[in-house]
Amino acid sequence: MNWDDTRVLLALSRNGTLRAAARALRVDQATVGRRLAALEQALGTTLFLRTSKGYRLTRSGEVALEAAQAMEQAALALERQVQGQDERLQGLVRIACTETVAMDLMIPVMARLARRHPGLQVRLDASTRIVSLSQRETDIAIRNVKPDNPDLIARRLITWPVGLFASEGYLQRQGMPEPGTRFAGHQIVMYQPYLERPGGGTLVGESIDNGQLVAAVNSSLLVRRCVVLGMGLGELPVIPAEQAGLIRLWPERTAQPGYDLWLVTHGDLRHSARVRAVIDEITSAFENGAALAADL
């Protein structure tokens, strides 16, 4: 089997259409079609059924996919192990994190890396999508949850309490909320997934049933921006919220769980000089309290 043709099998099984597979492989659709035809001819079987909803694996295709996945894992392991022995402080290092972490924490780290290690190129993927370290989609990930994959190495960077915050302008306009009123007379900004928690929406343990939900957004960076603009009350990690000039309400209350950040990389890459340099810079910034420093 040709490895390039096998990559087409993997991409098409994961994406379902020629166009999506071509986009994932960064080739044109015609190339995907040709390679699929070549692979089916080489194996002497049909791997996919062409349906109105896309390409679906046949039974033969499912068997071929298992073999292709094993080939892929072996190739990725070889790549990681070879790169893990690289002692040069130059080249590409990829970091994946959320937009909030990127803006607050990673950009200052990248600025220091650019000065100290000009041979390094850091590529930052800031999104809520969970990328795979095992599949070599990134070299380092900053996550809110510790992974349970034994092949990954995780280090806790911070644990911040999460509190209730408002802008000065909002408090001047609406006044201070009273505990036990379930935010009657107040506007609320929520992180969208928290609305789906058992028991309904809460802020630092207080139900929002009597409040007016004015915004539900999908990142804490957006929550903070809404609160800064005086749209309503919001639940935020304490340190960045205070640095943004927001006022903490009911400081005796904190949300559970707190805000954790974990640095995660694959075990095979831990000895790569360029990956190690980036990890050391990130961990040093957090240990020294410099990750949120405005003055670089």
C-alpha cells in the first residue's frame, strides 16, 4: 500500500466527502479521487459506498481503515521519537490553547521567547477545539482539564479561584446585588456551557432565576469583555478579572471548580530542545508570576 493513498483513506473516513478530505490533506479533490481509485484498484475491493450524504466505509473499507490507523500510529510515533532527540534550538513549535489563554498568557510568553530564542518559530492555535497531541496536531497544549492518556505528560500551571465580577459603571447604574435574591433586578452574562449544568444557571452558587440573562457566550474572554462593557454581572477567574479593572462582588464566595491550567505534551517530545525551551519559558513565567505581566 502506498502511504499517500492510505492517508486518503484516513482523511475520507474522517471527513466524509472528497472536498472535506481534500481540504484536510491540502490537495485538490481530483487528487483525492485518483488516490482513492488507485488504492481500491491495488487492494482489489471497494472501500467506500458513494451516497447522497457522502462516502461511507464498506466492510472491506473498515478492515482497511484499521490497518491504515495502525500505519498512521507507527508513522507518528517514529516522527515524535526522532524529533524528541533534536538538540537544536530552532524550528517550529506548535501551541494550542483557548483564545482567553492566548491573549492573557501565551502572547507575553511568546514575546519573551522571540527575544531569547530567535531561532524558534512558535505557531499558536487559539480556539476551543480540542487538538490531538498523539496525532501530532500540536506539540504543546494548554488545557483546563488534566488528560488521562498515559502517553501524555501534564503539569499544572495555575489554580485560580473564580468569583463574581462587575464593572464600576454597572454598579453605579444597577447597584450591588443582594445575596439570596437570585439576582433580581440585575443583568447576567453567562458562559454558555454553564447554563446546561444540573440545577440550572448559577453564579458563585447563586441561582440566576430572577436575573435577566443578556448574553450567553462560548469563551471566558467574551464573558470578561461583556462585563468590562457593563452589560451585566459575570463569573470570571479572579486574577485576570482584577487586572482588567473589574470589581469583585461577594468575595467570600467562589465558584466550584476553580480555574486550572495544565501544560500537556507527548512523552516522546519531552527531550526535544526546542519543545523543552518553550515548556521551560511557559512554566517559568507562571512560577515567577510574569505570565500576566503587562510590561514586557
